[in-house]
Amino acid sequence: MKPKWRRQVYLRMKTLSLARAALLALTLSAAPAMAQTGERFLIAEAVDPNPQGDVLEVAAAAGQFTHFLEAVEAAGYAETLRGEGPFTLFAPTDDAFRQMGEREFQRLMQPRNHDELLALLAYHVVPERVTRESVGARVRRVEASSGYRVTLDGRDGLRVNDQLVVMPDVEASNGVIQGVNAVLSPPTLVASR
């Protein structure tokens, strides 16, 4: 006869094994649903915001650009982007800002880094209407509001500086939004000695 404590350990292990098996089965049965919804990928959900609003109103309605909009407000850039336009926002999604890291985002949001934040945001804005159709199946370089150029590539989807546009051609009254899953980095100048 087995000692009483050994039987209790055996029963606990058996119970844990059954619980683990049930949890594994539940996880595996949910996997196809997760794959079908695209939640595992950094492709944003399709949204149909009202194109009658300006680029900032449409970005807010899309629900994927809260960090970008927060940065626009902090930089004092909102009034400009509510103007006549046309503007193309290569707007980083919230996933893009998560990849950047909270610490870096908070650093940029500090008042002493206002100029750096404004330059970063201006690099994401092109003062013309840029769509997949207008780029076509070619590579184009256009000047961003920051004065630096961005590279647009329409040969395989739409890309900006090699970053895939995951929410293309979101129309607004004063421009268009192209959602990207990366915060674009403007070129940095290195002083020579």
C-alpha cells in the first residue's frame, strides 16, 4: 500500500495534468480565430471614418492613431494640420509608437524637446495629396514639411522609406492619411571637424 502523502501528490499531479491539457486544447481551438482576425499581425483593422472631417478628425475616428494625435497636440501642430491643405499624413499607428518605446515617447513629449518632436512630426507630413494611385508602380521622392525627402515606393503595395503602409488612402476633407507601423526617422546631420 502506498503512503497517504504519495497518493495525494499523485492525485494533484494528475489534476494539474488534466488542467494543463484542457488549457492547451482551449488555446489551440482559439488559434484559428485569432489568425482569421489578424490580431497577431501589425495590420490595422479596416475603418470607414467620415471623410468630411479634416485629417486630424479622421485620424481620431479611425482609432489607430491616439499617440500620434497626442504628439501633434503637444507640439502645437494641430492648427496647421486643420488648415486647408492638402496634406498627406504618414501617420504612425499606436503599434508603431509601442515599438518606439514608452520611455522615448515620453522623452519627446517633454516641453524641452518641443523642437525635436515638431521636426519628427513634420517629417511624417507631405504638403500634397499622396495616394497609392498617384504614386503608381514606381519609386518617387517627395519633400516632407520638415524639408527632408521621403521615398515612396508603389511597386509592391505602398511603402514610405521602406515601411509598408498598412492603412492606405484614408480620405479626409483636407488630405489623406497613410497609416504606417513605424515611426519614421528623419535624417540626422553629423557635423564634421
